Amino acid sequence: MSIRPALPLLCSLLGLSLAACQSSNPYTNESAPIPPAPPIERIQSPTYPAAPQDFSSYQNWSWRNPPAGTASLGTEELQEMISGALDQRGLRPAPTGAKGDVQISASAQMETRVRQVYDDYGPRVGVGAGRYGGYGPGYNTGYGIGGSTPVVRNYEEEVMTVRIEMIDSASGQTVWSNRAEARSGGDQAERKDAARAAVNRALADYPPR
């Protein structure tokens, strides 16, 4: 059987198929240009870390809230203590009626603290011997080791607490604050000494370094 007559027919069919495919192809090699990217919005971020506070610009001060005294400490005495401690740190009172570079707000009060004391003497070691404290027949030698349990004792004490705050007069923002306390006795003189010690402790780290 010969297949030669069928070859021309097969080639004709393939040619017609290729022509049909080319004529019905919906795709073209043309495309729209890519639009340009939108501009980048630049965001200005704040400087980090923030610039340190320049405390050297503060030369004088005035009261924002004058502190009131306590039952055993007069108002004028407390204000004089704070004024004197500020003066030692280079801050002078502003002229009467004028607002200082910083405004001072302060308070003082007596508070009670509960303290705990632990008594612990550690282990105890005991060594004992016989009747004459020697060795040999008839003598008994003994050793003993004992322990002790810590004893916790609570007691109360009074302290004078002082809090001082500095507010920038231009911005109205608090630029520095601190709180300190000192143990106080029962009489008026001891409480006065405790108030002075608490004021000095509160201002001990001013200006910050």
C-alpha cells in the first residue's frame, strides 16, 4: 500500500491550520508605557536623642506654689530652707513681683515608715570534753553544731518628706523634680533638722550632670 498521495494532502491541511491560527491571534506586541512612580513624601522625624536641658540658663527663681509648713515646722522656716539650698546651687530669688527663669513648687510632710530588722547570728558550734577535758580511757568528748532561725522585728519611725519641682517659666514644662526624706525624732528641733536634711538631699543632684 502506498502513502505518497496522502502526503500532499497532509501538508495542505497543516498549512491551512497555521494560516488560520495566524489570522485569529488577538494578541499584539504593542503595550502602554509604565506610568512614572509617585514622588516620595519625605517625613521629617524629630532629632533623637533629644538635646539635653541647659540648666545654666536659669539664673533666678520665683515661687509657683509656696510650700506650707507642717505641724512642727513653720511655713517661713521651710521656705527659708529651700531658698538657702537654691542659693547654694547658683539660683537667686527673682525681684519681688517678677517671674523667675524657673518657678519652684515644693511640699513637706511627716510620714511613718515601717522598717524590718533581721537578727541572724548564724550557726553555733560547741565542743565539749569529759570530766577533765582530756583524751583516753574514761574520758568522753562531745561535739555539737546548732543553727538559729532569723528573727524578724518590725518597728515604725517618722520621716520628714520633701518634694521639689522646677517649672520652666517660658514653656510651662517641668524641667526637674526630686523627692527625698530624712529620719526625724519626736521633738520640734529634731524635725527641723530632718526637714533641712531632706531639702539638701532633694537638691543634691541639681543641676543634673
